[in-house]
Amino acid sequence: MNIKKPISLLAAASLSFAANAQVVLINPFTVPEGHVEETLVFWETARDFLQEEDGYVSTNLHKALSEGATFEFINVAIWESEDSFKKATGNMQAYFKENGIRAPEGVKNDPALYQVIRN
């Protein structure tokens, strides 16, 4: 007799991740004192470029409420897939280089892609 084993919860979760390939960019920014406004302009320039790219879903920029927070801003963006994000950001980097667009001096960011694994 052939008895089928029930699919494990972990395997089921993996299948659902494959079906839902959206990724979340979480990108915290440290901003030196006096560079907040120019950082906002730079972020808006990047957002305006990226929102026209294939695979873009949405983005929100968050500002720390507490003084002295490690990260002044945190950008959270949703992309249809890791591939669409990589292609779009590659296009943006080429465009920025060609047009001399740079982040303000001293601004540091640490972008990483994530997938939602629990709701």
C-alpha cells in the first residue's frame, strides 16, 4: 500500500513564497547633520526614476521621531521580484552616473532585500 505523507508546514510555506515572489527593500540611511534636505531631494530623484521601472510596486520613506536615532530615514519599497529590483537599480545607477547624480556627502545607506515570511 502506498501512503502519501502530508506536506510539511515548512514545505507548504516554501511553495507559497515561490508563488509570491514579491520582495521588500529595507534601506536605512545615516545622514550627517545639515544634510537632511539634500538627502530628501536625492531620495525623491531615485524614487521618481525607480517608480517608472518594470516591477516597481510602491515605496515609503520613514523618518525617525527620536533625536539621535542611528538611522534618520528608512526606505521601505516593494518590488515584484528580486530580478526586477536588480534590473531597475542597475538602470538607475547607470543613469545617475551618466548624469552626475550622487548621494549627498557623508550619507550612508545599507540596502537589503527581504521576503515576508509571516503575517
